[in-house]
Amino acid sequence: MYCLLCFYFLAGSGFVIHDENDDYTIILNDRLGPEVNRKTLGHELEHIKRRDIYANEAANYIEMERHRL
């Protein structure tokens, strides 16, 4: 697993990528502070733990459900 602090122009605080080598990379927004990035890292780790990347639901639905918990 990799975690990168990157400058990016997308909305949001971060996301996770799963590659063909079965590795996960968590991308965090470097424009946000350390506390936000810690929370985002935990949130993205939960997506990996819950195997959300393999879910049949749309990403927007998964995010809505995750933020409701």
C-alpha cells in the first residue's frame, strides 16, 4: 500500500486507486491540513477494508453511505 500527498485540482480531500498488482494507493490533497489528511486517510482505509472498490454500487452512493455511518 502506498500513500501520496499530492497537489491536485480535483474537488475532495482524497481517493484510493487499486492497481493490477493488487496494490492500493491513497492520494491525499496537499492543499489541506494534516488533520484533514489524517481523517481522509482513515476514510480511504475504511474503503479498502470494506472492499468498496469491488462494490456494484456507484461511487456517489458508497460515499453517501460511508458518510452516514
